[in-house]
Amino acid sequence: MPRAPQKRRLETRAKLLSVAEEIIDTQGCSALRVEDVVEKAGVAKGTFFSHFGDKDGLLTVILGARVMGFLDEMEAAPRPQSPAEIADRLTPLLNFVAQDRVIFDLLLRYSGTTGAEVDEVITQGFIRQITMFAGWISALQAEGTLRADTAPALLAEGVQAFLNHVLAIGFCMEHADKRPPAEAILPYLERWLVR
Amino acid sequence: MPRAPQKRRLETRAKLLSVAEEIIDTQGCSALRVEDVVEKAGVAKGTFFSHFGDKDGLLTVILGARVMGFLDEMEAAPRPQSPAEIADRLTPLLNFVAQDRVIFDLLLRYSGTTGAEVDEVITQGFIRQITMFAGWISALQAEGTLRADTAPALLAEGVQAFLNHVLAIGFCMEHADKRPPAEAILPYLERWLVR
DNA sequence: CTTATAAATTGACCGCGGTCATATTTTTCT
DNA sequence: AGAAAAATATGACCGCGGTCAATTTATAAG
């Protein structure tokens, strides 16, 4: 079994993460360059890759943590009572993902990982998200608000599909259709969740 | 206005395209390297980029043409009479896109471009595809087969969303769930298109 | 035919993600 | 404490997409 990491390693990792987060917060994910990170952190390039595998590995850790934060908020808020309220709950997460194509691309790459590799933060996030959707839907089905002819799991997957769809659309028309994604998704939810 | 390209330029372009297509057919899109293409075509690197802008530009031309071929087939076939038959019509295109992540990623990047830049082949392909879906749906609504409470355009967009969803899922679970995408999409179509 | 002008091509060069044999530091063992 | 072993860090190096000032080739003008 692998030995616990030494203090030095944890410090190096923390340094790399904090430098990277600062760059992301000030310049966005697209501007993140590994060479900048290692230079500002005062470590060698190889060290970066021994910690995170590749650039996506770093992004996975940082973005995964942020996604988890949004999921915490969603779970803390009262359960939505309608498609419109579901769209409301999604707003912060959608705006976060919509702000940068790099975020969307990275999340999408993991958006179907429901099986193996559950160690990945992002995978856990997706499972949690789908589970949460299914919980919302299931409760609303019981109250008679949503269609009851379809399993909550399938409906939840569909919500995920629409979510990715409006995000993808948003990235394509650079300036046209400035409608926020949470608004764009509503027509789909109303048609998909209500019978 | 720009002058017509010279014969030499057309030959160079054709050579680059044929070499690239051969590599794609034998080794797949992921294995396509610009340096290989220019070497096999006997042309300098800069020439490649003066023709296609970037690597994606080349892929756009080649994959766009192939997608158009699939759309031709779909339009030639008799109009589908049910969600299951819609899934049938989608099968060749879905299998094509599902064969390589690079194809999926590239198509997705253009999948919402309905406004400007209509000169792009892929954009035209998407518009054509959505229009075709809407046509199918509209006809089936008139026959009473599909739900008539929702505009064909919105239903067609939803089909597109599910299509991308099952493809994304397919790429995530490397080996598990070997179900072909056309089969995976059916439950969604039945719930989305029928009331 | 010669010269000016535009089109097409060239290849040295750069940026940046990623690798790996080597060096340094920390831990373990006697 | 000192030696062996394991963990960590290093930086020269590579692959490959992409750039651009300079060169060659084709077309138009005199």
C-alpha cells in the first residue's frame, strides 16, 4: 500500500493549486499555462506533472471543487417546486460553466462517467448532480406536479442533456442570443418534465 | 473582390485533402498529424495553414463533407413513421460520430451555430439536420403520431440534445455499456416526442 | 519581351504541453 | 550516527500545432 505523502509534497501541491487558482480567477481558465504556474510557484515543470498528471488533472481538481460548492448550495436550498424553480436552482452552476469554454469541455468529458473511476472529483460531482435531480423529480412526481410515466433517473439524465445543450448553443453564438442559459433551458424542462 | 485561385493552388489543396483522408481512413482522426500530412503531400508546413487556417479547418472540410453524405442518405430514405424509425435513420450518422472522440468534439463545437458564419460546411450541416428533424416531426404531428403541443423546431432541438447526450455518455464509459448510440437514444425519443 | 504586381509556397522559428533520466531530500534500518 | 532505500524534485529535451518574413512562381501592364 502507498505510503502517506510527506509534508514537503503537500506544501508543493498546495502552492501549485493556489497559484493556479489565482491565475484562473484573474485571467480565466483559457489563460492558464503550466509554465506560468510552475514559474510563479517556484518549482520545476516535471514536479507539476508528477502531481497532476497533466494540465487537465489540475483543472479537474480545482473545477471539481467548485462544482461541489455549487452542489452544496443546491442541496442547502429548499427543493424546487416546478420546472421554473429547477431552472432557478441551476442558475449559478450554469453561469459558472458558461463563462469559459474550457470549463464546459472539461466537464463534458466526464459527464457520463457513472461507472469506474469514481475516485475522480468530477465524476463524483456528476453522480451527485444526477442523483439530486432524480430526487427532486421523484418528490414532484409524488405530489403530482411532474409526469409520473417515466422513471426519475431517465428524466434526470434528460435534464442533464438539455443542460449541456443550452451551454453548447451558448458558446456557438458568440454574441447573439445573450439569454442566460438558465432561461434558455426552461422551455425544454417544461416540455420534458410535465406531461 | 478576391481573384479566383490558380490551378496550382487547387492541386495543392486536393493533394493535402487526399493525403489527409487516407490517414483518417487508415488510422482515424486522432492519429492525424499536420506534419505527416505535409510530408506525404510533399508540401511545406506553412502551405497547409495558408489553405486551412488550422488543423480543425482541414477536419471541418473533410468531416463536413461526410456528414453531408449521411444527411443525403437520410433525406433519400422514406420518412420515419415513429421514434424507433427516427432512431433507425440516425444510426449511420451516430456510428460515424461515435467512432472517434475527435469527430464528436469538433462537431459539438459547431452544433449551435445557427446564425453567422453560414459559410462553414459543418454549420450548414447542422442547420440542415435540425430542419430535417423538424420536417419529420411536423409530418408526424399532422398524422397524430407525435405530440402536437410543442413546436417542431423545439422538439427537433431536443432530439439534437439527446443525440449529443448519448454520444457523450458513450465516450465516457470506455468499454461498459456497449449498446450502440442509436439504441441508447430511443428511450429519450419516445418520452420526448410522444405525449 | 521585360518589368511590375499579386499569388502561392517555403522553412526556420516559436509556444506550450508533456517526458524521463538524474539529482536531491527525507525516511528507515542496523 | 551512518548507510541503504524510498520519495520528491529537477530541467534538458521532445512532439506538434501554429506564425511569418522571405522567396519563388504565375499573371497583368507597358
